[in-house]
Amino acid sequence: MELIPVSELVKMDLHWLRGEDNRFQSVLKSLKQGEGIKEAVQLIRCACGKTYILQDGGHRISAAFRLFQETGKDLCIPVSIFQSHIP
């Protein structure tokens, strides 16, 4: 597991953007109260070089990115990247 700043994570070729539903609002509220993201976003990187989200971490990324846009606070998000050797 590694910590990746949200500003770097959103540059990855991932489909991370989520709508502003109850889950998004809950995560954003927690972040604004100073809580961090504890649960790692699970990614898999294929041998072809593409990276995909294994478990839905989109709400966490979306909320952290919104906070970054509003405040400039570049939260580090725990990320586990599994490397696949199958293309």
C-alpha cells in the first residue's frame, strides 16, 4: 500500500468520478471535519499498462478531489495497486 496525493491520483486513467449522492456527501463531510481516508482504494494494473478500480473507491476520490478544488488541501489517499502479468 502507498499514499498517493489526490492531485496525482486523478491524473491516472481511471473512471473515478462519482455523483453527489449520499455516500459522496458523507465522505466529503468527514473530510471537511478533518478525518482522513483510512480504507485503501484497490486498483489493478494490467500488463498492458491500463489501471482499473477493483473496489469502488470513486466516492472517496471524488470527495477528496472536491476538497482539493475548494481548499487546495491535497489529501494523500491510501492505494493498493495489484500488478497483473496477464494483458
